[in-house]
Amino acid sequence: RDGFEDSQQLIKCRKKVLQMYTNRSKYEPLWRKLSRYINPYRGRFHEENGTRSGARRDYSLLDTYPMRSVHRCSAGLHSGLSSPAQRWFKLGLKDDELAQYHTVKLWLNQVEDVIYKVHAQNNTYSMLDNLYAELPQFGTGAGMMYLDYEHGVYHKTYTCGEYAAGSDAFGRITSFSRKMSYNAEQLIGHFGMENVSEAVRTAYKNSDIKEQFTVYMLIEKNLEYDANKLGIGNFLWKAYYWEEGQPNRFLKIAGHHEQPFIFARWS
């Protein structure tokens, strides 16, 4: 649903995101040092006012050895876990007896081939390369998976400091949030002219692509999901998007049947 108004739900989303970023803040001093002294081009902590000016950030590097070590580690993870040069996963069934049937084996092999082709045609491997580079430096990595009608799926990776997450009682990630910046043209292209604020529309009419607008995203597991029911909003995961400063209107509310984000932790 685009441009959906629900002030109470928006208040809940804002409150949850604020708590997620507050919980994250206790790790930030360490992450800043890891970014500054290992690879300063990873991590979003040094930008003034949150911008990405492209200015050099490597003046604090004492030695390039840590950067090279992280690169070797991430390359080893990539080649060992998901090398594009070899078949790195195999499909099977929980029912071992059923899996021994010849026709079942043929079907599993055909599905495998399709999945490998999909990965080869999109940016899966470059996404994994970036994800593996984040893990040894910060101990965490994250990305999003989007449906793409041309290549099947499209991935976007984030660097440490661009996101926050929350977990359940068992430590499983059940909520994921991002704070994003768009100019007016990008925002309208993504969410539609009718769903953005008047300030965005004005900037677009004035051909202003310099001014940035802040958008928040929250994806969370739907605790009211019922697998036995069909209905509007009955998704396992819900996604909310809203523009900063808008008191009661979402840019978009979406649903996902499967977890749409990747969240990896070193340990």
C-alpha cells in the first residue's frame, strides 16, 4: 500500500527504530576505531551531517597490513563458502527415502541448475564479496534482497553504521532498520509523486537534486501472522517506509512471505 495514513502505527514504528539505534550506539565507539584503522572506506561514521562527500578518510592509517588481512580473510570466506567457480550448495529433502528416487534426484538437480543460473545472472556474488569483507572487520554484515523481473533477484549490501537490528529471545534477528537519504528525483522515482511530501514535490519542480530528504525503513516479523489464513496484510514479514517529519503518513507499507534481508554475524 502506497501513501497509507496510520498515525498510531507510525508512532510505534518510530519508537521501535529509536530504541534499535539507541541499543546500537554502545557498539559505535569500537566500530569507529575499526573503520578508522583497518579500512576507513567501510563504515558510515565519519561523514559530517551524514553525507558522503567522497573526501579522503585514510589519514589515520598506520599500516595497510590490517586492510590486506581483512581482504585475504574475506576472499577465503568467499572461495570456501560460495565460490562462483564451483557448485557450493546441494539441494536435498528431509525424507531420505524419498530423496533416493531417480525422478526426485532429477528434479532436485534441475532446480539446482536454475538457482545457480539465477545467481550467475545477478549480483549475488558481488553482494557476498562485500558481505564477507564486512564480517572480519566489524563482526557483522547486512544486505537486502529485491525481486527483479529481468534477473530474478537483486541484492544491495550495506556497510556498518547504515543499519540497526533487533532480535528475539533466542538471538534471531526479527527486525531490521535503515536510515536513508534521497534527493527529490530519487524519492519520487521510488515511491511516486502522490506519496511524498510537499517539500519533495517542490524540490522536484525546481529541479533541485542537491537537497537530501531522510527516509526510514523498518522490516519486522509479523507476530500476528497466521499461516492458515489468506487476507490483506497477512504476511510473515512487514515493511514500513516513512519520510522524516511526516506525522501520520507512510510512504509505503509492504509485506514479504520470506525474510527479505540478510544479516550475518561473525559469532
